[in-house]
Amino acid sequence: MRIVAKIGSSSLTDDLGVIDRAIIADVCRQIARLRAEGHEVVLVTSGAVSAGVSALGLSERPSDMRTLQALAAAGQSRLMEVYNSEFASHSLVAAQVLLVPHDFIDRTQYLHARSTLERLLELGCVPVVNENDAIANDEIRFGDNDHISALLSHLLRADLLILLTDTEGLYTSDPRMDPDATLITDVHESDPLMSVTAGSTGSNRGSGGMASKLSAARIASWSGIRAVIARATIADVLVSVTRAAVEGTSGIGTTFHGSDRALSARQLWVAFASEVRGAVTVDDGAARALLKGTVSLLPAGVVAVDGAFEVGETVDIRGVDGTVLARGLAQMSAGQAREAMGRRSSQLDDDSPSVVVHRDELVLLPR
């Protein structure tokens, strides 16, 4: 089984934000055990900024991007020193992989990243992945590693995504506020919980929260991948979750079951990895037709065009209420779409494209 496991800063650090080496040692021990059982594991880790805060003796985590990037640069090598040492104690070689959104947005980079990671696994390494926070563009960055881990799961055709956090999983309500909140053990594709919202942050030591983990779990599910959100401090959590997946049972935490309608690599790339450059709004009739999943988006159904996208760039397709229904690669530029919107094909100029987004380049999004 191929596994992507993600652990965040809130699970790697103490209350002061200092990296807890014992936790990293335990994660590495569990991964070594999974490797001995024949599984491949890619680890996505946060903690570079926290390591930088500790190294520079700061009393608290700054909030400005310039300082955070500098701290990531100072902390990343120190974080990897710990991983290198702990994996070496199990005769395993850690391989640092730093990614930025461009590695997923650009199709060539996307395939190159897959090739490199595949080769690392073939060589017996444990890839240790993090966002390259030191150089990531403030406007084009993931901001948390949950998104990266979900995209990696798809990129590597993983069988299982494990999102380790500081809570037991997804609850019916916030357990910190509601004593009657109960843990949700299973979420299926058709479950309304696949569109539930949650708080954006879980602690002040990390950049993600339950909302980002839910988003990651949805991406994994629509990739046909089983995803589990579980508490990092549960004994042998990675081993237990993996064994439950192998047996096809629900173990600890919240399990999001993979969709039987798994999207293709290109569809997932369009839906979740490509950079959205604009949007088109469609009328109710066009929305109903699109949701059947068998038609292209024609200019006649378009009522508004936003952005300055070019042919081949990714656009959101929205209903009149603002809901994003689908995403696809534009066959028209924004200017052409504005000129053509509301017009039937017979009314278009001879040299004008006949569709805004072709059905083969269009992906209906989870709702």
C-alpha cells in the first residue's frame, strides 16, 4: 500500500511552539514499521517556521510574511536534521522535497515531480515533503500542507492519505464548545458532510485547521483515495489506520471513503491543482445541462465573465447564486467570451470558437 501521511505544526510542537523531537522520533518509528511491513510512505511535514522561531530565540511566532519566510529558511534545515537522524536510526534515508504551487500548476512540473518522487520510493527513500515557504510567492502559495498532501496523494496514485492533527477527527460540532459533540467515524461520497464547513484554524501554532483538512479529504476522496483524519498522539496511529485500510474497516478517527467515480489525472489536475484565472457565470438552464455531465458550456448560457483569462487557462463555472459548479480549461479568452456570451452558435463569427469550455476539459466539482 502506498501511503501519504501529513503532520502539522500543532502536532509537532509544544505549547511554546518548540519542535518536540520525541514526537518526530515516534512518527519515524511508525513509518519504519510500515516500511518493514511492505508499505511505501511519503511524509508531508510542517514545522520549519516553528523550528526557525526556536533557533532564533523569538518569544512568539511573527505574523508578517517576510519574517515568516526568513524563519522557514532558518528552520527547514534544522527540522530535516531531526528527521535525518531519526530515520537513520532505523536504517532509512530521508529525502527532502520542497514544493511550490507551480509544481502542481504547470503540467510539465507536475509530471516531473511525480517522476522524482517515484524514483525516490524505488530507491527505498522516505520522501519528506514541505512547502518551500522561504521562496513561495505570497499571492501564489498553499499556506498549509493539507492541500499539498491531498495533491501528492493523487499525483502518486496513493492508496491512503492520513492527516494527523491535534483532534480525534471530525465532530458533529466543535467539541471545545459543545460537550455533546460526537466523533463522526465515516464519511461517504454521497454524505452531506462532504460539503460541511468547519473552523479555519485549530491552534495558533499552525496555518491549517479542520477546514483545510476537510478540503484535503474531499480532494483525496474524489481521487478515489481513502483519507483519514486522526489525532497524532494516539499510540501507533499510522500503523492502526493503515491496518484498518488494508482490512477495509473503519479504524480510529474519521474515514473519508474514496469515490468510485475517481477522476482521471488530468481531471484532478484541472479541478484542484491548476491555477484559476477567471470565472464565467451561467444561467439556470446551462447549469442544469452542465450538471448532467455530458455537455460542453456554450456561449448562449453565459451571463457574466470575470477575469482576464486566455485560451487554455483554468476558469470556474458559477451558477447565478455564485456557487462554483465546475472548473475547466477555457476554449475562449475572456474577451472572446464576453463578446460571445448570450449568443447562439449560429450568431457567432465564423472565426470564433463555438464553445467556452469543452466537456472533455470540464470537471464537475464536489458539492
